[in-house]
Amino acid sequence: MNALTAIRSDPGLEDYLARLEARLETAVASHPGVLADVVKESLKAGGKRLRPALTYLSAPPSQRSGDTCLIAGVAVELIHMATLVHDDMLDGADLRRGQPTIWVSHGRETAKAAGDYLFALAFAELGRLDDLEAIRALSGATLSLARGEALQRRQAFRADTSVEDYMLRASLKTGKLFEASCRLGGGDVRMGEFGLDLGVAFQIADDILDCSGDFDTTGKAAGVDLRDGTPTLPLILASRTDQEVARALSGEHVPDALERVVASGALEKSREVAWSSAASAREKLAGAAGVDALYALTYAVVDREG
Ligand code: FPP
Ligand code: MG
């Protein structure tokens, strides 16, 4: 299921996303060559466009149709795309959105350069707003992404990673870009806090899907985190009750480890944590106007299949 299905009914969102798609295409094609061609392929593979949708829905209703929302949405989506191109290479992931990843199709050097191209385009786009606060917000979030990724490398194969350290990683690698997405269109500090909580809920759901998701709906192969020794919440919790899972997460070969994770009840416990983060996000919406779609989204990001 697409997490955006729940909010498609918002008046104006469809039109915004159509304009966003056109502007993404223009930005990517702005410097013709190999990188533009490669990145165009991943643009065509689609995506939920969840972060720009947040930019739009978090903005005060009177500002949603303006250029600021559009340009900011393009910038956050380009950053997101950049991180995925690099992330797939670092994670050794073969498939994304049902298609071979860029490093698989075009090699590591091209994937590195394609991610850098997207990253640079994002700031070129955001610079058009002449808004120093916006630049600060997005560069801060991008630094958090890099810190989150570095933390993930340090935690690799550590089955004893604490839940607290996992939550910090989820905030850095996902929450902070959600937070920036909710601020860049004109959302206030409280909206940013909403985004941070929503991002953590989203990441936990993502990590559950990595254990139990179906390729047809996620577009990604399951079990990548366990194979890479990435201590996600379900894998940490399963390791606590099943030593075989702990051995697998530490890098040893345990053929039925993923089945053991599912049998351990760790997916249900993780979903509880995701629901709690989603509930915390909902609290931040109290008293805000025009936030029905955001409210629906706090359920959709956890209760999703893709
Ligand atoms: C996906 O997580 C990855 C991220 C949310 C962040 C990755 C960050 C970097 C690679 C470093 C920063 C890079 C730039 C260009 C600033 P996941 O692997 O849990 O999700 P997945 O299952 O969709 O791959
Ligand atoms: Mg990954």
C-alpha cells in the first residue's frame, strides 16, 4: 500500500504533486549527461513523495499553493533521492522500487557521482528561495543523515545495541529530514516536532517491513538488515529472547534467522513502539488548522505494506 493513499483526498495535494514531479524532472535534466540520464531512471521508478507531501500539508493553508512550498518540496525530495542512491550502495541492496539499484546497473563510481549530483541539485534548487533559515534547516537535516549513517556503521553487527541508541539513529537518519520537510514550507516549530516523531514511526515501520515485507508491495528484497548486521528495533528485540537471532545479527550464518525473528513476537513489539511515536506526533497537531491529512498520515505510516 502507498502511505499516501490515506491523504490523497486532500484538496490541492494531487495538483501539488503533479507540479512537483514536473519540477523534479526539470531539475534533474538541467545538466545533461550521464548523471542526468541515470538519475532520470530512478525518478521514473517513482516513490511515495512523502517528504514533499509533508512540506505541503505542514504549511499554513494559505501558503500551500505558493512557490516556496514547491521549491522546498523539490529540494527535500532530491536530498531523499541522493541518500537512497548512496544508501543502496552502502547496504548492498540490489533492488529499489522493484528495479535494480543504480550501483548495480551502473557501477559504484557512477552511483557515488549520481548521489552527489542529486545532493548538489537540492541546494541549487533551495537557494532560489533566498532564505537563509531554509538553507540552515536543510543543511542541518542533511548533516544528521550523514551522522545517522555513520552511527549505523558503528552499530553494525552489534546485537547488544540499546533501544535508545537505535532510536537516536532513527531520529538522525529519518526523523530529521521529516522535521525539515515539515518546516520548509512555513510550518512552525511544533510542526517540526510532529515531523520528527512521524519520521521515527516511519523508520520503525520500515525496519519491520525489512523483516516481513512482500517484494510486490515494498519493491525491496526482505532481510537486507539482518544480512548487513544492521541492528534495527525488531532485530534488537528478537536478539534479546533468541540467541540464534543474536548470533545471526552478529554476522554468523543462521539459515532460519528471519523466521525466528517473526516467531519471536519482536515485530508486534516494534509496532507498539512505532504506534507510540505516531501518537506522540498526533499530540503535536492539537489546535493546528487544516491538518486532517497529517492526522491520517500518523496511522498510514505505521499501518502500511510498502
Ligand atoms: C535509508 O534507510 C537511508 C537513509 C534514511 C539515510 C541514508 C544516509 C546516507 C547514505 C548518508 C547521507 C548521504 C547524503 C547524500 C547526504 P534504510 O536502509 O533503513 O531504508 P531502506 O530499507 O529503504 O534502504
Ligand atoms: Mg537501505
